[in-house]
Amino acid sequence: MELMVIMARILILIIIGFILVKILKHMLANADSKSSAKENMPAAAAEKMIQCAKCGCHVPISESRRENNQLTCNNPECQP
């Protein structure tokens, strides 16, 4: 009878250990997926690039000028 009680306790400990391992794996998998998702996101400070209509140079949109419905860069050669 005592042997049955000891075996039951061992079985319960094995089941509890199995459940804990599953929970930890699930938590670690979620943490990895969240960190990889953050790495794949573009930087918030990234700016849209445009191509100058006159010289073809690529510049950030904040450094461009609109001239006759065309975007041009701030290069003196491209200014009127």
C-alpha cells in the first residue's frame, strides 16, 4: 500500500513538472516572437525618399522642394 502512495506522488510530480516545462516554453516562445517583431519594424524616424525630377538624385522628402508639380532636391544645379 505504501508503494502505491509513493508511486502516485512520483506520478503527480512528473505531471506537474511536464506542465511547468510546457508553460515555460510557451512563455519563451512568446517573448522571442515579440522581440523579433520589434526588430522587423521600420524605425519611426525613417523618412520617405523621393527622386529629384531634374537630376535623379534620391533625397529625403523633407529636403525636397516642389516646383511646377515636380519634386526637386536642394542641389543648387536643380534650382531655377
